[in-house]
Amino acid sequence: MPKTSAYATFSADTPLVPHSIERRAPGAKDVAIDILYCGVCHSDIHQSRNEWGHSVFPMVPGHEIVGRVREVGSSVETLEVGDRVGVGNLVDSCRTCEACLGDFEPFCMKGAAFTYNSSEMDRKTPTFGGYSKRIVVPEHFALKLPKELDLPGTAPLLCAGVATYAPLRRYNCTSGSRVAVIGLGGLGHLAVKFAAAMGAEVAVLTSSPSKVESAKALGARRCLPMAGEATFAENLGAFDLILDTVSAPHDYNAYLSLVRPGGTMVVLGVPPEPSPVAAFSLVFGNKQLAGSLVGGLALTREMLHFCARHGIAAEVEVIPIQEINEAYERVLDGQVNYRYVIDMNSLE
Ligand SMILES: [Zn+2]
Ligand SMILES: [Zn+2]
């Protein structure tokens, strides 16, 4: 099996280090991809530190992958050598179950093969992610990138992008919708760009006063202090849709008071502990509290074309892979604007 250079972590409390992994030779329906850039998602940190409790080591994180097709299997129909492609959270699923057929491949009834910290559909072969030079995936899971898209700014679209685009589409964000985005990080900044491009009036709720200017530059009309008394006093029932990207503990009931009758708040951030929701917060006003992970392949493809039409990319800082451990610390300190993307040319 061909060897591929990578960065891996061998336990929850040790840093990422250079490593060598094996990638299969492409099968008939596979494509082999030279990885050019990979985004650094907050979930890479959670999983490499075993904060969700099911980590498998050694682990090569990374599921915001963009690159160029290097080789195609004999039956590949949709891609050619040289095509620019993206790979997100998934590298396989059964493709026959109700979830897969309904564009919910991440929730495949047989269990999807996630891009890393998971296994291929044989449930034996571990999957390794994008902090590596090369990856091999079925063509169905490699999305051809529209030519307008710039590669580093596109990498985070494959996870953070579709994670925020999906609920905006599902809950009918459109011209004139009043949308609030809670938290202005990797997810939040893309939510603001998408909602503004869909014509919504966007407000950002943030705990960082320093982000007011950048929120407006991203397309927000208003920026409100997340915990400010006036935020709640003056905006009761003010929003059709709230996207909550915060993964620190917070009180859902307070933010539900900002949802209009019949409106929806969507949970995207994952706080470590359960947070109680009073039935009254939902019943009074016929409100919905929903969750959302990422989209299926069709919706991801739609999102990439939406970005091409509207000139949307993630705001990124490109780093060499040798700085990945420091980058993790800076993400945890909230110092990144707004996403680190690794330049894979830095890896020999
Ligand atoms: Zn992610
Ligand atoms: Zn399935």
C-alpha cells in the first residue's frame, strides 16, 4: 500500500507529530487526491484530545480538505485527473438506506464512514483525515469545486460552511428574514455571510466587544452583547431564526425569548454538559428548538455553487503544518480570525 506523510497524535495528551500512514490504491470508483489545504476545525481539537470520549489513536485529524485529483479508478465518471475537489466530514456511507437516499448521508443508518477517527464501511480499516498529503475516497464523496472558488478560503466550507448553510436553507432563510447568529467564530462568521447573501437582516450576538466592526464587515446590520440586559429587553421575539454556534455552557431559555412566535432556534455548538430547557420557553410562542450537524452531499454541492455565485469564502489564516499545535492553543484562546487552514505543501 502506498505510504503518505501525515501529522498524527498518538494519545489524548500528546501533541501532533509527523507520521506515515497507508492509503489504499484507488478502486474502480475511487479517486486519489493530492491534498493542498486542510482547515482546522474545533472538532479536530476535541477529538484529538478525546474530549468526546470515543477517540481512536493514532489519529490524523482534518475534514476540511481541498486538493487536486491525482488518479481516477477505471469506472469513475464524474471526475478527471487535475480536477479541484473538496472532501468534508464523510468518506463513505451505504448509499442505499433512507438517510443516504434523502441527502442525509452523515446519518446513514448503517453508520457513515467519517473522514477520521472512524472506520471505512468494512468497520475494520481506520480512516485518517486531511492533515496528510494524499487521500483516497469514492468519487461520490469528492465534490468538484466551481472554478471561481479560491482554495484556502474554500477548505472550511466543507465543514463549517455546510454546517451553517444547511440550517439556513432548512428553515427558509430568505430576503427580509430576521436572523441572529450567536457567536462569531469559524461557524458564526460563515453563518453571517450566508444569511446576508440570502437577503436576511442579520444580527450578531457576541461576548467580544472587539468583534463589532468585523461583524458589520461580514454583513451583520447589528451587533449585540451576548449577555447584555438591553439585548434581551429590546429584542424579545425579534428573530425568525437564531443559529446558536456557542459551545461554552449557556442558557438556551434566555435566547429562546428572542425567537418570534413560531420561529426556530438551531443548536450548532455542542456545550460539554446538558443544559435544561423549560417547556414554557417552547410552548409559549409555538417555538422550535432544533439541532443541526452538517448537510448531505447534494446540499454541500449546492452550498459550493452558492459561494461561487456570491463570492463567499471563509476568512482564513494559512499556516504550515509545523505550527499546528500552537494553532490549536490559539483557537482555544479565541485568537484566530476566523479559521486556520494548513498549507499541505509545508509537509514533505
Ligand atoms: Zn468540522
Ligand atoms: Zn446509508
